[in-house]
Amino acid sequence: MDTQQRHLMVEGHVQGVSYRAYTERHASELGLEGYVRNLTDGRVEIVAEGPLKALDELEEWCWQGPPAAKVSAVRVETRPASGGFSGFSIR
């Protein structure tokens, strides 16, 4: 199974709308490992590792997010998987 890491920076109205909690739940359901956290500039950062299909599904979901979110951009960088995560968490 081919795995990789995706580093996603989500922009828009994405803090204070449970974006991190929804992301943690969705990523865990997809079997991904990594974390999600709020940044001081208002963006949400996601680092996820796992199978390509699951990463693609998470990336697509990020454009919508939870019901109250208004996503304006999702910047994506693909990297080799580090294998340094256990589960998916909120930081």
C-alpha cells in the first residue's frame, strides 16, 4: 500500500466552527494518522499520513469542512510519510 504525508493549510472562516473536531473525526474514520491545529493567523493546519485514497478523501472534505465553516483556500504540500504518528489528534 502506497502511503504519503499531506500538509494542508486551510484558509477562510475555519476557527471557532469546530473545524478541528470534525477533521479529527473524519481523519480517524479514514484511518489516517497525524494532527490538526489552529494557527495564530486564523488558518487551520493539518498534517496527515496514510493511503493515497484516504488522503484524497480528506483533502476533498477540507474544502467543505463542518457546516459553519467557509473555506476560501486549501494549500497542499505532499511529502514522504514519516511514520512518526500514532493515531490522529488535535493539537
